[in-house]
Amino acid sequence: MIKWWKILAALLILYTLVWGMLAPVPKLNILYETIRNLFYHVPIWFAMLFMMGYSVVFAIIHLAKNNLRSDIVSNQAAQVGLFFALPGLLTGCMWAKFTWGTWWTFEDPKLNGVAIAVLIYLAYFILRSSIDDEQKRARIAAVYNIFAFVMMFVFIMILPRLTDSLHPGNGGNPAFGKYDLDNGMRMVFYPAVIGWVLLSLWILDVKKRLAILTHKKNEE
Amino acid sequence: MNTQLLSQLIKKEFLLEFRQKSTLAGILVYIVATVFISALCFKKVIQPAVWNALFWVIFMFITVNVSSKSFMQETKGKGLYNYLYYNARTFILSKIIYNMLLMAVLSLLTFFFYSWFVGSMVQDFGMFLLALLFSSSAFSGVLSLMSAIASKANNNISLMAILSFPVLMPLLLVSVKLSKHAIDGLAWSVSYKYLLILIMLNIVVVALATLLFNYLWKE
């Protein structure tokens, strides 16, 4: 049975993909038409952060209740989050190429933060694969997940506000919301955020069910 | 939590370290050798930014090496004994405090040898030392927990590096920034916020480690 929010996710993403290309946007220096990337790049990052937050919440639930199901959810959410990092990076690189003139720069704390987030989650999967006992694996992975998420959060959320960054809203650059995000763009941006977050939940739902079934089959 | 037990545990760590002098001597040789190698490689062409980066890379490898063994000596029987007699919070705090003290001394030694062989470029010593002490304590906090995790996952040394490098990165970048300010002799009003972040990170790291270790400990 397909639930209503899955249809909503598909419709919202379809709408933002099409209307994001057609909607009238403010003509700004340097940005020009690349401002449309706001409808794709930013919502994808929101979906990734949402999935990683989801993973941490289930890691905490696992430590509190010691229930293997929440560990499975936590693991799958981390995988979906890492998967969303890929389109986020690709759209970001393209945007950077056409506005800052380079695919990648080490000057920007957000870019570094993303690189480190990817490394952290790769380390998380390596840690998981190196422990055989599933109870032990669940507990230790949850501990690492929580600790690493807090450090990553510090990196992505707090450091960029203190140092110079090329991203809008940091280091003296005006945030998009202040001047440029007019009502026409809001009508695409907010649905896009909801759509991508719902899509990430949908992918997670499918992966979670598969993982739980596999787990049950292995137990028999 | 019992402070008496805590001081006993820290004392035990020191006793173990001094009875087994070979590991401590090994670390000292490691420090001198890496610093000497970098001095030979760089000779006279070194610039402040390079000096700083090199110092922190050496520092990071030394801390990872020193802290990685803090849980490796815990055998299964010892672990059971500790589990029965101490609570998790006291135990991890003793490890963290011991590592902090050890690392404070070792980081000063590293700085000493580094300034001796490669040459010192620091203009504001007070700030540099503060950066060094606070970052070595935060590093010890992170690495004590990572060492505990790695020891539960079959004591894999490469796992220790894989787990801790990305988590150390925010800390390392703040330290590099702060110490660069100290090298350039910038005013305290410019750099105090980095010092504050470093202190805040210390608090976050120690709080998280003490909270989470409880769950690692149960077998």
C-alpha cells in the first residue's frame, strides 16, 4: 500500500524540479540563473542532515531501550544520509564552479565540514563491519554515532559562523533570506525542502523494511 | 562519584607507566625522531604557516600513538575486575585525566624539541602554550573514548586512526587557527573566541565521553 505522504513526496519533487527551472527569479550579479540551484542543492543538504539526525536519535533510543530494531533503523538512516551527500556535493560543486570559479575550495568551512562528515560516516560503517557480535556492534556503533554527530555538528554549524566562509549568511556574506529570497522563490524552496525530506523518509522506509526482514531471516 | 577512587585509579595509571619504562621511553624517542626528521627535511626554508601545520601534524600523530594504548592493556579479566569495583564514570575520568596530564607534558616536550631543532617562530608564547594545553586535553578526551571503542572492536590499531582522525578534525582546525594567531603575535581580542571554542570543546568532549562510556562498558 502506498501511503499518502509518498505520493506527496513524488508530486512535490516533480513540481520543484519543473517549476524550479521555469519560475521567475531575481537577476543578481554573479549568481544569475544559478540561483535556481537553491531549489536543489539546499533541500538535498537538509534531507541529508535530517537523515543523520534521524540516525542519531535512533542511536540514543537504542542505548536507552537496548532494542535491535532501533539499531537497524539508525544504521539504515546513516546509509541514506551518506547517499544524499553525493547529489548534494555534485550540485554544490557545479554551483561553486559557476559562482566562485572553482569546483572545490579548502577555504570554506562548510565544504571541509562535509568532507569530514563523509569520512565520519565511512568510519562508522567500517566500525560496524569490524564487530561480529550484533548486540555489541549495535551498542558500540551507537556510541560512536552520537559522539561523531556532536563533533560534526560543531564543525558544520558553529565554526562557519566564526570564520570566513564563501557561503551566504557567513563571514559577512548576506544570507539568501534577507535580500534575495522573494516570495516567488519561497513557493518553490519550501515545498522542495519538504519533498526531499519526505523522499529520504521513503527510501529509509523501504531500506528499513528490507533490513528487518533480512535480520529475521538470518535469525531463523 | 568517589574522588578517592578516582585519585587511586590515576595513581595506578602512573605507577603502571613508570614500571614499564620502555613505553614512555619509546614515545620520547618517537617525538625526537619525528622532529629530527622534519628538521632535516625542511632545513632553513620553513615559513610560519608551514611551521605551524607541520607542528600540529606531528602533534596529532603523537597524541594518537600515546592515547591508543590507554585501553589496549585492559585484558578481559582486568576489565571484569574494574567493572565490579569502579563505576564507569570514575573509570573513564581517570583515564582521561591521566591522558591529559601525560599529553600536557609530552606536548610541551614536543614543542621544546621542535623549537630547538626546527627553530621557534612563536611571537606570543602565552597564547601558544594555552592553545597547546587546551588542545592536548581535548585530544586526550576524544582519544580516550576512541581507544575504548577500538579496544572493543578487536583492538585494531588502524581502526583507531580511522575512527579518530575525522572526529579530531574540528579540534585540530581550531588549534591550528589559534596557534597561527599566536605565531603572528595577533592581539588577544582577535583570538579569544578560538580559545573559548577550544575550552567549550573540552567540556563537550569530556561530558560526552563520561556519559557514553557507561554503554561501552557493559559486556
